[in-house]
Amino acid sequence: MSANNHFLRGNGDCRNTYFYKKSKVIYDLTFHFVHKYLQKSKDRTVDQMVQAARSGKQNFVEGMADGVTSAEMQIKLLNVGKSSLLELREDFEDYIRTRQLTLWDNQHSRYDKMVHYCKYHNELTDYQPFFEIWSDEELSNVALTLIHQTDRMLQNFIQKLEADFVKNGGLREAMTKARIDARNHHSHQR
């Protein structure tokens, strides 16, 4: 096989992607949030929120790993993870609404600072010190901001994957092209 024939796409490691890093923060923040502000024995939302956060993060890991051999599976699993985070978004919005807290929009005095912080801080260590300091309203709004940013990153990433697939095909096409190129190369050497 020549050096130009690469069947596998990437190495499958998503740990350096911003959407994975943010999803890790979202998971830990959610875990802390539900155990601090929701009563586990009385509220099924605890398990649902933790599972939605976990599902988002884990599907990113699995999707990127599967993407090494299957663009279709990668796109599917990244979308499953994205959907899980959107479900989690709904839970945080419900929490804010039902407790008559404030959903920070672009008119809120702390909105711009929060969005800026979340945009440029992607590591768990950037947020953990605040888990015990921030109120339920603050944690919820930060979680919503992180979910929104992660969703947008994923949307852009998935669109690039789709465009790449349309342009270059998937594993089967790459293998077929390599086989044809090898035959042509071999027949020209005779």
C-alpha cells in the first residue's frame, strides 16, 4: 500500500476537541448540581439529568472512535450525544422556570461575562472551584451556556464531516480507490 492510501480517518481520540472538553465540564457540573439541589429519593430528574449529561459525553467518545472507520456511525453518534445535551438543556430550563429563577438572556447584567468565560474556558479545572460557590441559578445558567456552545460546535463539526463525506466518500470508497490505484500502478510497471 502506498503512503497515499489512508483508509482510516483520524485516530478516534476526542479528548482534545473543545466539544468533548465542554461536555466533560457539563457532566461534572450536572452531577454536582443535581446532588446539591435535587433530592435524589424524591426526584427522578436526578438520574435523568446525569444520564443525559453522561450520554452526551460518552457518545462523543464513541462517535469519534467509530469515525475512524465509519463516517455514518460517527455522524449518527455525535448527533445522539448532541440530542442528549439538548434534553439536558430542557431540564435546566425547567429547573429555572419551575423555581422562578432568572434565565440569563443577553439583557441580563452578567450574561456577556458568562458567555465570554464559557467560550474561552474549556477545562474542568476552570469550573470546579465555583461548584460550591455558585448558586443554583448561576450553575444552571452556566450549564445552559456550555450546552449551547457545545451544540453550536457540534453542529459545525458535523456539517464539516458531512461535506467531507460527500466530497471524499467513506471507508469503502477509499479502499476501492486504493485497490484500483494499486492495480493501475502494478499494470504500468509491467
